[in-house]
Amino acid sequence: MVTGVFKQAAGMSKDATFSPNQPSAVDYGGKVPVEHLEYDYIGKCRDVRYLAMILRVLRSGDEGIYPHLIEFCESHLEKLDPSSRALRKENRGATEASLPSDEWRQIVQDLKMWQEETKKTETSLKQVFDELENKNMPPIRGSSCTVPLCQTSVLKEEWNSSKRSLPRDYREWDNFDAEEECERIDRNLIKSSPAVTINTRPPKINTKVDVTLLTEQEKLPLANREKAKGNEAFRANDFEEAVAYYSRSLCIKPTVAAFNNRAQAEIKLKHWHKAMSDCQRVLELEPGNIKALLRRATVYNHMGNFQRAAEDLRVVLLEEPQNPAAMQLLYKTEKKMKKDEPEKQRKGKKIVIQEVEEEADCSDETKAEQAAHPVEPSQPVGGEESSAAPGRREDMGNAQKKPHGRGDRGPQGEPPHHGPRRGKGASSDKYRAANDSGEKVANGTGKRGSTASVPADQSGGSKESHAGGAVNLDAPCGALPPPLGRLKNEGNLLFKNGQFADALEKYSRAIQGYTESGIDSPDDLCTLYSNRAACYLKDGNSQECIQDCTRALELQSFSLKPLLRRAMAYESLERYRKAYVDYKTVLQIDCGVQAAHDSVNRITRLLIEQDGAGWREQLPDIPLVPLSAQQHRREEPPSAEVLRARAEKAATDTERKAEARFMALKQEGNDFVKKGQYQEALGKYSESLQLKPEECSIYTNRALCYLKLERFAEAKEDCDAALRVEPNNKKAFYRRALANKGLKDYLACSADLQEVLQQDPNVQEAEKELEEVTVLLRQSLAITDASIAKPRKTVPITEVDGNEETANVAIVGAGRGAEAAAINLQPTNAYEFGQALNTARRAGNTTACADLLASTTPETLPQLLSTQLDGHTFDFVMQALDAHLLERDPSLVYRHLNHLHTADRFSVVLMLLEKEERHHVTQLFEHLSAVQSSEFTENDVQNLANKYI
């Protein structure tokens, strides 16, 4: 049939023949002519779209099925456009006939299993929903309302049933009363809907997750899922829920990202101490983490610790100089830090006025001059603080398009601070230091990427006079005449203050005056053109900026600032090839200009997208900079600021490494302790103490190892060292008590245990140890008393003749008199008082104890007994007061009792008294209440007795 059609088409006139080279004759929306369905036409056709139409007609079979012709058309279309959509073929679905019997049987079994599992899941879900029928639905985030599930379904059914009313018959409309229907609808609306349950507070999310049965591989995805929930809650501004989910993630597996995220959520909730703790944990796991440092700086800033915040931000900017958040926060922090500086400076000026009598009459003039020229010596010329300069300059005169991606930094911005601006020298030197600092950073030697904020070369620029901070605008400027130098200085001052249009006018007048004066100073003229170009660039006039930079480069080839400003102007006009050439030339001159590096990288990507792989071939020639003009090849000593930054970075790195090493050694020691390898743990803790000798926890940990190894003396020394660092450390007291117990110093052990119980009465281990030590102490005292009394009776018997009873009485009395003479009745400290009291108690000499108490002021008694107070000592003191001192001075006894109950561990000692010892206390207060005294009454004694009995 096609052959007949071809013959019929051949018999047609030549004017009706369709040529494949005539694209105008192709009708893409119409039907493909039959005469185009042949080999010659398809082979000559170059229209990919039309060939795709032909291929679709051939595949459809409307004009017949021709496999060879279809294959020929596909191959021809593939040569012209291999990615044509018409070449895509549809894959038919697999059937039982197209697959092996085993594979088909496996597929059928899998489908049946899937069907059964789906039914089981559906059944279990129905059971769950049935159980939830009478329960409240969980609230939506941010709401505290819950609606019973059964009430929701009933309301929905009622609402649906009210909508499905039957249509009215036409005859009913004759009797329809519209007002009655409206009243009925209103009555239905007034009916109250089922009440919702209002929760007093949203359900609390459990932050603890039981992961004891999970492996490490299973913990990681679970922790990531909880962290993702926290991220979602954070994006929804539900920070409390975000903190809960981050806590769950950390409970499963602690990660740096989760700690960082929780710290940010805590910052949003203004929980500064919790956020600080999370930041510290991040820095322990990963020292130098940028996010943690930035967030810790935010917390320091809110807590008022601006110095620490600035230190963290400077560390961040050393790692990421272009970090906008750190730059902005550092600017705000330094602004707050400098609020107190003007007050300090004013105080300094007042001191000078008081010291010099001749200037006392001039103080009013000085204040008036300061009011007229409000330029502080610590501020840059123009009256603005150096830290505020970048933000204010960006808002002035920049209405048109500027290069993107640099923010407040780059060639148009200054760093937020400069050291030389805060110098303390003479006022004229301060302004010169500020200009030099601006020049250095502008030339890129500051290595901070800031270049063109201050107008170029200001050597010889205006200075502050000694009068009171005023600016000397008549300072010499190179070879320029004084009038032109003044114009240049005024332009520099206006530029610093952000008045770019006024500065532009001053520079233009200076350039015009230079031309009319006929002087020959290309360097000064180059500086004027470069400064005026900076004003044009700030005002967005990129074309004029390019012209002035070109004139400056004609005067001084390879001058850095004009090249950099012209490159920025080219970039703002999207003339990327010329901007790329100028940036590369700048890098040949000084490879340390970070802004040029960033711009080259950015423009390279744009040129690749614009020109493809051959973008370098379309660039103009990059000039070769001679070695004499290459600044980075000159071996110049680094500035004081650079040296200070290097020293700070080295100190920070050393501290960071020491901290990481310390934490690693501490963790290794803890791991050895858990394994019971105490000797190895000793070595790790000792190395840790070499890095941080004032770390209390290391001393207590090493003391534990010494206790386990039964090296009690070393354990006691470590506990003493820990208490010197942290006097109230509970662990140190407890472990020193165990060491004293091992050394059989039961009295000191009892004192330490009582200290532990005073700090925390719930320590059951300390209570058990105190009971054991009390028993041991009584046994040791009994043995000591026996050993002391034994030689007094036996030694003098063989040497004395005569009456034995008289000799024994004399000898015993002499012994007691020697002991009484040995007691120090005038102790100067708690140690001497304790020694004297113990001597009297071992001898049973209540008289000596009464004399000791009589020589002691009642106010100092609690401090003197602070380390000696136990049950036996307390009972001995009560007996001495009752037997001897009460007869001599009842008022002194009352005052002693009135202060004794304030001693440390008094409540613990009182609790451990035995029945007989309590009887002695009761007897003392009965005798005291019977005494008549003008200093106290019976009622006072009764109130005091309530604290003892």
C-alpha cells in the first residue's frame, strides 16, 4: 500500500513536493503526510522534532507496520539527538509467561505473605483504636486542649447526617416558613457542643530512654531519629519540646551535634547555665568546635562576661575569618566593653588637672573644647568608636548595587577593631597610629581580608592636637601645598565619618588645585584619585570609580588599592573577566589579600557557568607584576598585632591540647578503676596532676586507688591536698576517714565521718563506718587507759620503805600532779586545746578540764572543739562543768553551754550519746536551774536545755 502511495506521490507536481530542508513547511501540530514515511526523506531530514513525530506515527501502526523502517528512523534520530525522548521505549509488565516458574512461584508466595501481614497489622490497629475510644487524643503542639475520640466521631456523624437531608417536594415550598426555619437553625447553633478536656499542662516527654539491650549500631539511628524530632520542634519554635528530644538523643548516644543543638535551644529559652554546660561538653568532646565556641560566646555575652565572649569570638574568627555571626556578635560585645573606657579616660584627665596647679584655671576651657570636639583619644577620628565603624559606614551613601557576598568585611569594610587605635601615647601619635593601622589592613598585610575602607595612603594625614582631642587638619601631606593638604585631610575625615559625598567634593577640589598649581608629585595625585575612587565606590558610581582608578594606575603602575577598587567596580557592573584580571594582579602584588582570594573563587564559578570549559581562553591577558612591586616577597617583620594574635593562638592551641590530654588521661584512669586495675589507674591520675595540679577530682580518684592498694598514708595525703583545693569536698572527707581507719587513727576518722554526715545526713556508708569506728575507738581508749594506769601502781613499791598506803597515796598524787602540770591551761590554737583536753580526759582529771574551760572564752569554745568533739569528750566536758566549774562560776557555765551547741557535728554527737551520758547532761541542767543568778533565769536555762535534751 505504501508503494502505491509513493507512486501516487511521485506523479504529483513538483511544486507540491515537500523538501526536508524547508523547515517552514513543517506543521508540528498537524498530521504527518504519507509521502514522508519513506527511507529517502527520513535519511535527509535533519529536524529532530519532526523525526520524532514520524517515529510516533510509524510505531502507532496507523499506516501499517514496518519494523525495518522504524529501526532505520530510530537509528537516524539517535545520531542527531541521542537524548531524544522519542527513543525511550516502554517496558511492558512481566507476566507468568515471561518469567521462570520458580521465580514466579516465589513472587506469588511473597505477595501472599504480604497480604497476611497486612491483615494482621490492620487487625492490631483496630484493637489499638478500640482501646483509645475512651481516651483523650494527644494535644497539638502549642495547645493544651484534648478532645475525647468518641466525642469527635459522634459530632462528625451528627454533622454529616444533618447535611444529608432529603430534598423537599415542590408542594412543600408553598407552606415553607422562612422565619421559623431561621429560628430553628439559630437554636441548633446555640446548643453547646461536648466539652473538651483542658489539661493544666502539656504532657511531659520522658527524657530517659532504656537502651541497655541495644547495640552501638542500633543506638545511632535511634539517636538520630530523636535528634530529627528535636530539629522539627526547634523549627516550630517549640524549644522546650526540642530540648526534651535532644535530651533523649543524648541519653541514647551522646554526640557533638545533639549537645550543640540542645545548647541553642537552651539559649532560646534563656537557660544560660544549662547552655553553658552543653557547650563545655562539646568542647570536651571536640576542642575547637566552632558552633560551641560561638554559642558559648553568646551565653557569656548575656551573662555579662564580655571579655570571655570576645576571646571565644576571636578564636572563631581565626578559624573562619568571614563568619558573619561571629563578626556581628564581636562588634556588639566590644561596643559594650568600651562603654566604660570613656569614663576611665575622663578620670585620668581629672587627675592631671588636680596635679598641675597652673592648669586648674583652664579646666573649664578644656571641657568646653571637649564638648565642641567630642573625639575621645581612644576613638578613631570622626567621633565614632572603631567597633561601630563598619556598621555605620555601610548605611551611608550606598544606595546602588554593590558586590555581593562580603557583608561588612571585604575590600569595603574595616575589621571590627584595631589595636593601635587604643594606644596610650600622646594624642598626636594616636591619630597617626590609627592611620597606619588602616593603611596596613588596606594593603592586605593584616591577613584579614579587609582592604579599602580608609581612603588610600594617608601618610602625613591629619593628626590630633594636644589641646583636647581636636583634629589638626593643617598637617603636611607629602609634597602637596598646605591648602591642598588641608582639603585632603578634610576629605579623609569626612570619609571616616561616612560622609562620602562631601569627601568626594574635597578630593575633587584637591585634584583641581593640583592641576592648576603645576606641581610635580605623581604619588600624591595617585593617592587623590584613589581616594576619590573609594568615594565613588561607596556611592555606587562604579563607572566613575573605574576611571579614577585607571588614572591612578597610569601614575603608579601596580598600585594595590586602585587595582582592588577597580576590580570591585568591574564586579558590581558584572564585567567579570576584567574583574578577574584585576583580582589576579592584586594577588601577584600581595597574596595575603583574603578578599581577592574570595572574589577570584566566586568569579571563577560564574565564568565557568557563563563560558563553559573554555572560559580561560576568553580572558584578557593578565599583566606580569615585577618582583619590585610584589609586597609579599619583601621580608618585613610582622606587626605587634600579628605577633600578639600568633601568641594568643599558640597559647590557645597549647591550652586546648593540654585540656584534651588531661581529659584523655582522666578517662583512661576511670576505665582502669572500673576494671579493677588500680596500679595502672595511679599512673594515669599522676600524669593528669602534672597537667592540672589544682584539679580536686583527680586527688580524690587517686586516693581511692591508694585505699584499694592499702597505701593509707598516700591516700591521706591526697585527701589533704583535695581539701586544700576544695575545703568542703565530701568525697575527700570520706576517703580520708577510710585512710585514718586504715592507719588506726580512729579519733580523726570519727571526726571526718561526722563532717560527711553534717554535709549530707543521708550517706548510709558514713553512718555504718561511724558506728564501727566508735566501737573501735572505745576499745582503743580502754586499752590506752589500762596501759597508762598499770605502771603507776607497780614501779614505786620496791623502792619506798615504811607505810605502804602512805607511799602509794603519795606516789599516785605525785603522778596526777605531774600530769596536771603537763596540761597546757593556756592553749593558743585548736590543736593545743585538743591535746590538753585529751590529756585530762585520759587521766580522768575533771579538775584540770574545769581549769582549762575556765581559762577559755565561751565564744571560742566551738572553734576549739571543732575537730575534737565526740561522745566521750562531750560527756567529759559536761562532768567537769557540773563537778567543779558550776560551784565557782555558774554564769561562765551558762555561757559555755550557750555557745557549745553551735559547734560543728554537735547534732551528730548528741544523737550518738548513750543513756548514762544523757543522764549527765540532764543532771547538769538540773543543778544549773537551781542556781540563782542575775545573768540568767530559770526560764533561760529551760530554753537552753531544750537544745541539749
